[in-house]
Amino acid sequence: MSKTLVAHEHALCKVFSSDYEFTIPKYQRPYRWGTDKALQLLDDLAEALERGAAEPYFLGSLVLVQQQPVEYDVIDGQQRLTTLTILFAVLRDLSDGRFADELSDLVMEPGNELRGIAAKPRLTVRDQDFRFFTKYVQAPGGIETLIALSDQTVESEPQRAIRDNAAALYARLESWDDSRRKSLATLMSNRTYLVLVSTPGISSAHRIFSVMNARGLDLSPTDIFKSAVIGALGDDDRGYSEQWEDIEDALGVDDFNELFSDIRTIVNGKRAQRELLKEFPEHVLDGYLGTGRAAEFIDDLLGPYSRAFERVQRRDFGPGREWDAVNAWLKRLATLDNKDWRPPTLWAIRHHGDDAEFLSVFLRRIERLAAVSLLRSEYTTPRVVRYLRLLAELRSGAGLAAPSFELDDEEKHVARATLDGEIYRKSDRARYVLLRLDELLLNDSGATYSHSIISIEHVLPQNPRPNSHWLRDFTPEERDFWTHRIGNLLLLNRRKNSQARNYDFAAKKARYFTTSTGSAVFALTTQVLGYEDWTPSRVKARQQELTSLLAREWDLD
């Protein structure tokens, strides 16, 4: 076997021959190509056939890990390789005689007693789908039975994808005449090429990414980590592969990758310096695999923190009213423009997940830190350093008395000054502040904002019409001072209306700030509807009321 990464281009008749035995490893994602991708592959081949040129047609690359002289694990390209197998099987079952036998040999190794080659599939798919794929795709004559299977008969999404793609390809090719199908099969076998990139081990997998093809489903770092963990488990621990997949399915691909970033931060306690593919093994995984504790990685880290992460995302603590506050705090935190608060929060849930009182106080305090950071326009580095310091204090046993929860006088002063100032100038900051205010006015810790649109509107317009009462009631200096402050702002669940925003106050209340039923959705807006006029003294009083409410909530005085 080669000890270096090598690449060769081969026609499909060579790829689907006894020179290669392909296996989809347990850690790979399921088969996911939809009919659009399967039919696009056929369309591309059909276009090459119509051109009739003698030049080769390239389908991209396969990335492999060589296990034995002819045995390879498929690291990238399983979607394409599986679909090609289905396409050859469809052509086989639409043919007859010797030509069908030759196509069958591309799908199944017929065996050769003289050469010591056993009969077997060219491609061994994942264990969950092996019997299904062998019976309905690789065994001759199975395609028509496959495409007739009902959804109740087919057990999983990957198997439904196999059935649906076979049905789509069969329907398309059945309309071709026999001569054209044979020409396509000949093109595929002799003039269609794949580049096979082979690496001796998973440790060199990061080099694979440079040869990924856009048609495949690229590996993520977590796929690489899974290969290392599952590969290090003993035969008695193989159930962990299904557990890993269950966790990934529950979170989804993107959140699953974020979970690994958060675990890296929790374990290492430092800011990320390099990409996750390099740092996670160095700071987390190698400590388990190097000491033969692959199962403990899943039991002690991945499992518990995935459950904590899922609760953070779903805000589904309970049942019981004592958990309402915990879920409400998580909803508020989810509206922030960053997730730097999440690693210490995951740690707290991991270690105090059954203590509603602890988590309620913890989340209140971390939300205060996050809100003040937002008001102070704190950039990423000092914000992350603060949370990492808090994480270290929590791990050392400080609990709710962790010093990093505390704000110094300068932090309070800047935060309060921001509330008093032209907060609208920073829309992300204004949105969070106004939503928190709306909750406080409702006095409802469980307030939920599910509107697809939430916009910030000025009562006193930014650009009043000439001769409007706004110009009579507010001097230029007063307009300049009050326009963008909290006292002059409210929330709407609609897009802004450039004409309506300049109405006089009475018309604005009746025609812009209310819904079709004459009411308002937000407490901030309802408050404004209760006023008969809008003057500098009114804005000043409202400014004082609202900023004081927030200052008490975040203990800024």
C-alpha cells in the first residue's frame, strides 16, 4: 500500500472492477442525493453522449482511505458513487442478454475462482442500508421491485432516496430506445472518468479538502472526528456509532459543528487560534483516544453537552412552572448578535441541569453581562475573554458568586450613558433594548416575540413634513436631541412606511401604530397610544421612565 497521498484518473470500467472494493464507513453521512441531482447527473452524461466527441468526460473525484491492496473506505464521493451504481443497475435491468450481464459485472463482482476473487458487491454501503441496497439495486432484476415499494415499506430517508432516484432514472431511461441506452452505457464505462485520490490514513484527511468536488457532500470536521472515535472503539462498543448519528440528527449539521466548537472552548478554556479540524484533536480528542477512552469521550463530553446544547436551542426545560424563567432567559439570550455566552452556559446546564433556581439566577446574571457588553459596544476579544474567565471561575467552584459576574463602576456608567443617548444609531443594540423594555412593561417573563417582522419606529419623525405640527411643537434643537432616544421609539410588527411615518401624531396613532383591530401588538406602542399629544416634555418623561426601568433591571445605578 502507498504511504503517501496519490491520485489517478480511471474510466468507470476500471473503477467498477475487481481492482477496487469500496466501503462506505460507519461514520459517513447517509445517502442524501435527491432526484434533482440524480437526474442532473444523467442529463450531463446525455449531453456528453449527444456531443459524440471522443474526448473523456470527467465526473470529479473520489477521496479514499486505503485499507488493503484493493479495499478502500470512501471518504468523499459516496453520493456520486452510490448514484452511479444505481444508474448502472437501472441500465442493466432495462437491457437483456450478454449486455445486461456485462452491466451487472459493473455493479456486482461475479467472482473468479481461478484468481481467488469472491462474488461480492463492488460498493458496500453503510450497515443500515446494506441489505436493502444489495437486494433491490445490486441484485439483478431488483429495480422494478424497488420502485414499486411504498413509503410504509421503506424504512428510512436514505432508502427512500435510493428508491426515488432509481424510479426517476428508470422513468427517464425507459423512454429511450435500446440503442441509445447501450450508447450511454458504453460512454459511462469507457469514456467517463473519476479521479481517485487515495490517502493511507484518516490522519491525513485535512489534505482531502483541496480535491473536494462541488457535486459531492463535503466532509465536515465532525465527520473526521467521528471516524477517529468510532474507529478506536472495540467491537462491543459499536452502538456508539448510532448514538453519534442520533445526536447529529437531533441537532442538525450546523448546530452539531457549533457544539464541537463549544466543547473545544469548554475543555481548553482559551480562545480559538486555529481551525477546529486541528485544534479539537489536539485540545480534546487526543486525550481520550491516546489513552484508549474513545467511549468515554461520547459518555462524558459529547452526550451530556449535546443534551445541554439542544436545551439551549429549544428552550424546553420542564415540565413545571419553576422552569419558565429558565426558558425565558434562554429566549432572550438567543436574540443577541453573538453566541459567546454559550460555553459557560452549557457548562452550567451540564453540571446544574436539574436545579431550576441555580440556572434561573445564572442566566439572569449572564444576560446582564451580555446586555452591558452590547451597550458598551464591546468587541469580540474582550467579550470572549470575560466569558472564558467566568468559565474558569465556574470550573474552580465559584458558582453564582463568580467575580466575573460583577460590573465595575466604569462599565455601569458607560452602559447607562448609552441608554440615555441616541440608542437608535446602533440598530442591533436598539432592537434588543426595546424588546427587553417591552417585556418589562408587560411584566411577563414568558413574553414571546414570533413576528416575522419587528421594526423600530420613531414617534417624532426623523424628517417631519414642512408646516407639520412637529415643527411647531419641537424646536430644531429639541428634534436633534430627542429623535433617536428611547423616549421617542416604539416597535411595530410591519415594514416601515415612508409616507405614514411623517403623519401628524393623531393620524400616526390611528393609521400607522395600530393593527386592523385598532390595537397595538407591543406594550411600548400601546403606551404611546394612550397619550393625547407628543411634546418635548412627554418624550423627556418617557425617556426617564424607560431608562430607569432598564437601569433597575440590569442594576446600573
